[in-house]
Amino acid sequence: MNSLIRFIVKYHFALLFLALESFSLWILANHTYYQHSKFENATRTIEGYFSNRIDRGRQYLKLRATNEQLAKENLDLRNQLSKLSINLERLQLAQNDTLSDSHYLYIPARVVNNSVNKQNNFLTINVGKLHGVEQEMGVVTNNGIVGIVAGVSEHYSTVISLLNVELKVSAKLKRSHYFGSLFWNGRDYREVLLTEIPQHVALNVGDTIITSGFSAIFPPNINLATIKSFDTKAGNFYTIRASLLCDFKQLNHVWVVKNLHEKESEMLDKKEE
């Protein structure tokens, strides 16, 4: 109580000023309709400003949950498309179905570790044996392929990144369907090389490169990169520099690809050997 009395005595002029100022504003705001409306408008403006700032803060805090929800919905749509494609394939009895995802199931995952500045880069994702992941499964995003599963534990998997000089994947030109080998040369994480394309093939800067579908790891027709430049230094074949569509420095949500017909395909390959 003594502290309160001392505070009032010490700041009584300031407190009296605030009380009189507040009383004056109340009289001014309620004296006439015009002044009252102006005061209400000013109050609403201030209240709206702070409400908007608070709402933006809440939306920012919800971004992570929103992104995870969108990723889950995207996964559901992918798996629904895969099931519909399988049913359509059976109904049409088509041996060469052009729907690329008809033989594949997608397992959602999140990147928990990643590198892009080494010659042999790897990733770690938060799914493993308990989620159905196995070695040599492909890993993809909406913007291309990420790599191939190299090691699996109960809850995590190690992935050989496409940004690994030891990894090559089969790819083809979307426009002409000529195929070759796509790989990273260990330099710019945003670029890859495509080789083994004959020189008689017409090329244009900006042409799209896609997966060929010649392996059981990746579905066909996944967009990978666009041609940045090309030359003919390698004899009868082009050396093509291409810009990746996938930004490996921003990887977060990915999908592990399970080939539902992998065993059947492997049995046929063994018979041919």
C-alpha cells in the first residue's frame, strides 16, 4: 500500500494529465454525431490494423501444418490416380498403357538430411522398412527425380542423390523420344548432362528431358530438366547441358516409388538372359 501511495504522489501530475486527457476525448467523441462517427472510424481503423497483423501471425504459424496437409492430399491424389489407371488398364486390356503411374505406389516421406556441395551427395528420409521402403526404390518430387534408396533401417532410409557423380539414370527427349544417360558432373547443383544422343537429332534450347521408363525404378515421362545448351565435341553424339527442374537445396516433401510389377519384370529379364 505504501508503495502505491508513493507511486501516486511521485507521478500525480502525469496521472492527472492522462485522466483529464481521457475525459476530454470522451466528451469530444460524444459531443456531436459527427465527432462520434469520426472517433468510431478511427477506432475501427486501428482495431482492423492490429487484427490484420495478428491474423497474419497466426497464418504464418499454421504454414507448416498447411504444407503437411497439402503434401498428404497430393499423395492421396497420386495413389488414387494410380488405382484408377490400373482399373482402366484392366478394362481396356491394354498391353502398352500410356498412363505412366499405373504400376506404381507412392510412399510419402520428408527429407531430414541433405547435401549438395560434395561429389557424392546423399539424403536421409524419415521412412524405412516399417513403411514398406526397400533398397533400389526411386525417390521423386513434383519437379523430377531425387535419387535411389541405398540403405534402409526400421524408420529411416539413405538415398543416393541425383547429385552424385556415381549415379546415372536413363532419360529421353520428350519431343523426339531419343534416349541417353543423364548424370551430374559434380559442378553446378542446378545442372546435369545428357549424353548418347545422336547428332542427327534436332535439338532446341528449352526442350524438355524426361525419364525413359527403361528401368523398374522410375516411372516413365517424369519431367527432369530443360536443355540449356549443347555441343558436338563427343564424336557422333551431343553433350547436352540441362537445367534441373528440381531445386535440391529446397527439398522437403518427397515420395518413394514402389513398382508393383517389379518382380514380374525381373523374372522376364532373367529369362531373357
